[in-house]
Amino acid sequence: MQININTDNHVDAGERHENYFSEVLHNTLKRFEDKITSLEVHIGDENGDKFGTDDKRCTIEARANGLNPLAVTNHADSVELAVKGAATKMKHLLEHTFDKMRTH
């Protein structure tokens, strides 16, 4: 599973952050590693330098074998929480999608 992480100019995207984000995504979605070819992750701060609640955004697009791309978005107070929340949402979406395919 290939993971591409993209950030806007207002998010510190050092190597430490990228490694952390990749680890969170791998750990949360490891059940689906054989079905997902790539993850496209977009992280941003919607308010820029201004303070705000739930202004950090993480969107994850998953490309799975034989399916159209699946996407989720999560907002949170910190980038870390936004990524964790989006990863959890993606896990639930993939579980639902593959369970639905299995029953049909």
C-alpha cells in the first residue's frame, strides 16, 4: 500500500510527522493492505494562522482493487487528531464496502 501525504502551507510536514501519519494509517488500515493499492492523504489548516476549533482537516482517498476511489474527511483541533479520525472513518467505510460486497 503506497501512501502519499500532501499538506498545505500552514501545516508543518516534517519527516517526523510524515512517519507518524504513515504509521497511524498502516496500523488502522492493515486489515485492508491486500485490497488497497494506494492512499492519497491531504492535510490542511482551514484558518491558516488564525486560531479556531476543528480547523484542521484531513481527507483520505483510498484506491482499492476493482472499486472506484473511496474518500473521507475529518475535522479536528489538531493535525494528529484529524489524521486519526480520518483513518478511523476510512476503516469503517472499507469495512462497510467490503462486507456489502461479500453479502451480494
